[in-house]
Amino acid sequence: MVECTALEMRQPLTGLVSSNLTPSSNSRRALTMGSPNLTGPTLSDFDGQLLDGLEFCAKTYALFESIRAGNDGRSHLRMRKGASKKLMEELLPICKYVQNAYRAGRYISVRWFKDNQKFDAEVCQSGAYIDQGLFPAEACLEVTVAVHDKEYLSRELLDTGGVAFGVEGIERDKKTRKIKSTPVIRTNGDYIDNYCPLLLEQIAKKVRKGYPTETTLIVECTLNTFYMPDEWNTLLEKVGAQLPAHKFREIFVYDAVSGRSHSFYGER
């Protein structure tokens, strides 16, 4: 892990001052994101670049809107084509974590790496919380997605104009190659019992790999149906009771649809 220099451990938003995305231009871009003529950032604008966390989020959303406004942009996002895969599966989950953690006294800068390596991003943190030893000055982020193994079929079906009832009850006909989705009757929270092992196994895979000290695991949960708040809490209780021993500083899980989130902490 690269050490953060004194210059890099900057106070909030100073990175925006020298950037092409100044606070005022950020606001203007947010108002014109729907324009098909918008030329947004590319993955190269993130790769290896230390960005203030809020600037990182602004650029990520600009990239999202730029792709979405392009030719077949929604299809590219839905099917994870080209840059959309890294955007949807790494950059946006990091944004979710940063926006949850960034606050007065905890200023976070992010350096994301495009190529595969031991972790997905480095973070440099500064501010009173770090000075008091509550959070490390240097840390790493690893991102993963807990998703049903047939979720890609529902995205493909929607992308071709079909209707998907969910990630369960969907299959591809081996002869015609057509995708068929049928409704599934759920009873007594069985969907929670079905999803819980999937989430636990995804976490366990990352636990077995081993990561640098002070790594936070970010888990985007693509749930198997829409969860009400009490159902989300039930899932968290079940996962927490069976969570494997780990050395992550934090396991940050969130629902990709509702945005609800929760952190599990290891023994320090």
C-alpha cells in the first residue's frame, strides 16, 4: 500500500480547487447531465489518481450519466458493457461507502486502480477523528457483489424488452435460448433464508483470500426481491449470527435498491 504524503492528506474539497470539476462546475454539470452531447470522464481519470472522496463521487456520477446519455447507454449499464462493468461493480459501491463515511473531522481521499490487484482502492484519511486514532490514516477498500447466480438473465431479459418477475423462477431454454421468467410464491420470509447463505458465502470467499491490514470490505447486495426495513434487519441479524471470523476492519453491506446499509466490525 502506497503511503499518503502530507500533501495528499488534504482537508476536504481542496482537491476540487485544482480540478476541472470545481464546486460551481459540479453544480452546473449536475443540471446538464441529460445532455447527449455531454463528454464525461473516463476510467483513466480515476486509475491511480488520488481524489478527494467527494470529487471521486462527482466524477463517478458524471461518468454514469455520460454513459447513460450515449448510444444504447442504458443497455450498456444494464449489461455491464465496456467501462460500465467497473463503474457499476466498483466505482459506485465505493461512492456509497465514501458518502456514508465522509464527515466533518473525517476527510477521505480515494485512489482507485483499474487493473486487478490485491485490493480495489486505497484511501487516505485526515481530520480530528484520525488525529484521535479512531480511524487509520491509510487503508484499503475491496468491493464485491452478492447476487443470485441467475441475476444476469433478468438483466438480459429486461434489456431485450421482456418482463422479469425476479431472479428466482427464471431460466434460459436450452433449445430456443429464449429466457423465460415465471412468478414465484414466497412464504414466511423464505427469500431471506435463500439470500442469507449467498451473502455469507460471498463474504467468506473474501475472508479466505486475505487482505492488507485496515481493509474495508464493501458488499453490494443485489437482493432477490424488495425488502421492507424489518426484513432487511432480519437479514442482518441472520448474517451477523453466522458471520465467519475475519480480519477486515469493517464489512460494509448495503442494499443496491433502497440504499440501506450496515457495518459489521471484526475484533480489534
